[in-house]
Amino acid sequence: MKQIKLIFLCGLLILGTGCTCRPTDPAELAVYEANNDPFEPTNRAVFEFNQSVDKAIIKPIAKGYRFVVPKWLRAAIYNFSLNLRQPVYFVNALLQGEPKQAGIITKRFFLNTFLGFWGTIDVAGDMKIPAYDNDFGQTLGVWGVPPGPFVMLPILGPSDVRDAVGYGVDTVAAPINWATDSIWPGFIYSRMALEGIDTRERALDFLDSLENSSTDYYATLRTMYQQNRQKKVNDNRSAPVNEETGEAEKASYEFDFPEYEDE
């Protein structure tokens, strides 16, 4: 698919340019390694491009979407889009060795599809059935594949090499994409655009607050992305057990990761 080629082209562009020189000072080296961002100059340039596009096009569209589309319809669109991703979540749950999660995902999919008007109503959520959003980047992480360098992809935003590959695999594997590819080739792009606008609308207030409170917005987003992805990987790994208490230890994180709510 063309979108997969674009993802890898962007990755090659970033990997081939703008590498930050590895510092020799021990303190600076520790920060450099913690950031895992050897292509920072290029990443920051892409980030500035993304910010320009966001402020000129994406954010105004997201605001218009919030203003024009009522809350109940935005919720229905979000639920429908989320329901379409359940088969991919199911496959990744199995690949991660989580058959119980796979069963719950299957249950959510059938309940929401047949009782929730093709997923527009989150019937499973009303029944307090937990939701899982397993992806292939997470699957690779669970099986020990390192994330690789941080990358800022054009339009798509923060990522790393592992997750960029995972995104490509999930896009190809999504049944709805290959099922509609021959019937409606533009469906995947329409779906991606709508999901992007919906996601941006749900993040409007949070990202505005984050940008206004950050001295270095790029660095803040980088840290949040890296910690969030590591958290998702750790959540599906066996947590180490504290020898004194006998309880599983959970990693602490500098940031919270809110679920965006409709206004």
C-alpha cells in the first residue's frame, strides 16, 4: 500500500539526515542516551513543520468539527472507528500471549457490532467490559524488540522506528482496509483523515494546556510519547515481584496519560 511506503520513506529520510553528534561529557552523554533522539535536529525541523500545518489547517478543522458536530455524534463516530480496529487488537493480543485479552476484545467487538448499531454505541463499555488497544509496535516491544531512535514523522507526529514499522503492519493487517481496497481505494485515506480530525479534537484542550505550560514543547512531547509507549509494553509484560512484599512492582512515570474526553 502507498501509505506504508510513505512511512518507510519518512523513516529513511530521518535516519539519513540530521544526526546529533554523540557528546563526550559523561553528564551530557547520560542525557543524550536517555532522550534516545540522535536525529534531534531533523526531528525538530519536522516538528516545526507539523506545528505549522497543525496551526494553519488541522487545529482549525478540529475546532470546526467540535463546533459543528454535536457531542453525541462525535462519540458515535469515535466508537465506530474504534470498533473497526478491534480485529487488529485481537490479533496483537494473541501475538502478545494474552488469550484472555483476545477473548475480551472479541466479546466487545460482537456486542458493540450487533447490539451497538455497528459499534456506534459502546454497549460493552456500559457493561463495564474493559477495553484493550494492542498494536504491533507494542507486540514487538513485549517480545523484546528495542524501540530504536525516536523519530518525528511528518503529520503523523511522535514515533520511533519500532512503532513506525508496527503502524505499517497494523495498517496492512486491518481487515477493513484490504476488504475495501478494491471496492473503494480512497476509503483508507478517508478513514485516516476522519480519525485524525477526531483524535485532534479530543486532544484540543490537553495539548493547548501542555504547550502553554512547557518550556520546550518538543522535548515534553518526546518524553510523554516514550514513557507512554514503554508503559503500554510494560503493562503486557510480567511485572517484577518485590521480594519483601510479594507484590508486583509497577513502574513510575513522570507524566499521566489522560484519555481525551469530549467537551
